[in-house]
Amino acid sequence: MSELFAGFIPSLLEFLAFFAVAAVLTVIFIAIYSKTTRHEEIKLIKDNSTAAAAAFSGSLIGFALPLASVMLHSQSVIDLVLWGVVAMIVQIVVYFLVRMPMPRISERIEAGEVAAGIWLGAASLVAGILNAASMAV
């Protein structure tokens, strides 16, 4: 029985470290992404905006997917932090790329246009999936 716990405690500590760092990175991502976009995601979501919820959910999941991939494939918390920063940058770049064909996307999301929110959310998800797969090698 003590052998079971001898292996469990170090694994538990590693889990806690990875989980805590991932949670902090996610909070940092939310703060940076919210400051980057021209619309106020959290306020709009609190006001029941489906468009904002779709867009923000896509970007948040698009960030979490590569973060999860790194957690599965990395050997250290430092790897997680470095690749987490890359995942943040990718999601921010996606926002600016999506604005190219739809320059007023933030205004459209603020106006509650669901199609604009879905477009941004889907682009963010696609980028997150590709990003996660790229980090798995």
C-alpha cells in the first residue's frame, strides 16, 4: 500500500503544478484577449449576447485545445508556459485575421449578430485544433 502512495504523491504534485499553471495561463489569456478585441466579451455575455458567447467560447476552447495537447506531450511546466504563450499569440492573430474579410466584426458582435460570433468562434476553434495538432509532434 505504501508503494501505491509513494508513486501517487509525486504524480499528484505534478498534476497540481500542471493544472495550476494551465489555469493561470487561461486567466491571463482571457485578460489579454479581452483587452485585444474591440468588444467587451464578458459584459456582452452577461447581457445575454449569443454572438459574444459563441465568439468567446470558440476562442477559449481554441486556446485550451493546444494547452491540453502540451500538457499531454510536454516534460515540464516550462514547456507548458512557453507553448501556452504560443497558443495565446495564435488566438490573438486569428482575431485580426478574421477581421480582414469582416472588418467590423466587433461591432457586429456587439449588435448581437450571431453569424459574426459563430464565424469568429469557428475560426478560433479551427486554429486551436491545428495548433494543438502541431504541438503534438
